[in-house]
Amino acid sequence: MALTAMLFTIAAFLALFVSAMPSFEGVTSWSSINSLVPGMSQLQGLGPIATQNEAGSFPYYMSIAAPRGLPGNVTMYRNKFPPLFYIHQNQLWHYHNDSMILPVNVHNATGTAGLPLQIRTDEQPAGVEGGRWRWQGTMLFYENGPQNNQGLFYSCQDPNGLNGLFLFLQCSPPPSGCTPFTIHSFSNTRMTQ
């Protein structure tokens, strides 16, 4: 009888312990962050040089040109382990880990209106005000007021010689030495929402 009471007490304690585990809307596993942040995916760049497949090469992905976990220039390069991104409330975010998510911001790189805008991650939302990120099918777009980049991005060197990703809000010829890309999310979870 005492053994039964002790087993019952242990079972009740375990039931309370398991029910006290944190969960978010029924998610009790941290194995897939995509279940917590719907639509998060790697962003693949498609363009003229992206079709030049070298044996054993990886696709071009939107990536951060900075030490892992730090803010920096967004750029395109062949990446074996590309970072994850998602859009929430018209803001593009870079997911680094459960405790670090950085906003992807658009900055006026030249200080002159209408010239290229550079994409960077920062610790806080910053840069050009009034812009919004959105999807059109699989393609990433940036718009500000009535203007948008028509889904076209340019991989270029910035004035300091560092690689960066740039965009225009009006039709313009590509900057000299830059490579055009469109950026896509081919995530099944984003496409089914």
C-alpha cells in the first residue's frame, strides 16, 4: 500500500513537471524554429552568375558579411550554411539564434536621394524610413511609398571596397562592376501560408 502511494506521488509529480514545460501555441519542441517563426527561410539569389554552376559549388544566398552573430553588410555569395530570414510586420529580419534576431535595414549609401540604397543588418531598426519588405510569389521586394525595387538587387563593392547588396527605387542602369540578382524564398512553409 505504501509503495502504491509513493508511485502515485511520483507519477503526479512527473505529470506536473511535464505540464509546466514552456510551450508556444502547442509547440513543445525547440527542434524546429520554423514552427515558431512561420515563413523563415534561406534566401537564394538568382541571376546571370548564379547560373554558372561549378562542380561542387553551392547556390548564391543572401548572407551577412560580418563575423557570425554581428551586424554587417548584407551580400550575396555561395554559402554552404546560409542564414535564415523572415518578414514580420513589413520588416525583414535575420534570425541568428534564439536570443539574437537582427533587423535588415536599407540605408542611403551615398547621401544623395535616388542613388543606390545599401542593405545591412543593424542591432535596431534604422536607415531609410517608411520602407517595407514584401513577397511577390517567391520573390523579395522592397518598397517605399509608391516606388519599389521591382525585385532587383545588385551585389557590388561599397566605397570602402567591401561587398554589399544594393537596390534602386527607380529604374536605373546597373552600377558598373555590379552583379544583378533577384532574391527568392523557396520555403514550403512560407508558400503554404
